[in-house]
Amino acid sequence: MTRKDQVAFDLVKSHFEVEPDLKEIWRINGDNESSATEPIKLLEVNVATVATGSVTPFEFAPTQEVPFPTLVAEVTPEQFEAIGSDPHRLPVGWTLATASKFTRNDVTERK
């Protein structure tokens, strides 16, 4: 596991720890994941989020704990289902085809 993969996993785990209504998190893997400037991209399926009709990622600058730029977008389960039938609803460059899915059990069973 690369340093970036470990940081992304730790970020996913921490989000599950503080968000009880998260159902799953998808880490969107881009073509340039080995670059430190390529953001960690997370699509979070959250029952408690408000449907907006679009998938808008929020950008976070690198920090000491997360030394990579990060993009996080939240969708409702219904919005996620719509993405399944129309992947163009995702931000440009995002695809579920190469994404990694995490559930709460995935992160509690793995260190």
C-alpha cells in the first residue's frame, strides 16, 4: 500500500467514525494517482445529506495529517442509484469503473 493509499484509507475510516449515516464511500481513482498533486477523491453515500440534484465536490488543501489535496462529494442513496444509470452525473474525470468501495465493516475489520 502506498502512502497515499494509507492516507486515503485513514481518511475514509475517520469519516465513518464521525458520520453515523454514511452507508459507503467510494474512492475515485484517477489516471495519475501516483502524483502527489492528484487529489484523493471521495464520493460519500450519506442518508443524512441533502439532495442537491448535482454532485459537487468540496476541495480541501493538504494538511500535515492529509498531505494531499482532497475532494469530497456527498450524495444521497437515491442520487447514487441515479449515478449508476447515468455516470455523467459525476464530476468530469470521476468514474466508478476504477473506484474502490468501502463500507463501515471494511474499515473496522482492517487496520
